[in-house]
Amino acid sequence: MELAVIVSTYRLLYSSSRSLSILVKFLTDDVGLRRIDSIVNWINDKKYKSVVLNACYLVKHDEKINIYFFYDDYGRKEAEGREKFEIPKDELVEVIKKWKVDYIDVPLSSLIITVDNGKVILDPRKTT
């Protein structure tokens, strides 16, 4: 199991792996507070295979998406050994929607993200 903790300032407090840190960076810097429609549309659009956002580079591979840090000296190259977070397209859409509903639209003190058996789980902690 991998674990990451995000605090209410949208900063990563802790991550047990670099690959999970990539997902967190995607959520905080690329999805952030914006409308999610454009990202979801890109995920479902069959024309475009890759996209560069604020912090991450996303590449579609069949029904999965690889998320990379964009500023890690590789740019748009998919190199052997390059750190990535891989997730099924449908699951990424659900994670983005849950991020928006449970973390952005409601004041929280923190968000715990775990990956257990390949499944991403967002566990919001409400401000008391």
C-alpha cells in the first residue's frame, strides 16, 4: 500500500512513493481548483494521445494513462526507468471527480490518498 497526505493548503505533506507523489502533483497543480471538464474531455478524446499541463505530462496507452512529472529532465520523452503513475482512464476520471467534490468543494483539513491493490482511494478529513 502506498500513502500520501495533502494538507488544506494543497501541499503534499508526506508520500510513501515517488509515483504517488506524481498523482498528488497532478491533482494539486494540474486539476487544482479549475473546472475538470477539459481534463475529462481530453481523457475521453480518441484524437489526442498526450498532453502537457502545468506540472505533469500525460500519455494514453490503450485504456491506461501514464502520468509523469514534466520538469524531470525528460520533457515529453517516455524513457526506460522514468518514474510514472499509471492508472486506468475510467479510474482517473473518478479520482478527478472525487477530488473536485470531496476536497475542493468542501473545506477540509487534509486528504489521505492510498493506493491499495492498484485502486486509488481518496479519504477526505473534514475541518472540525
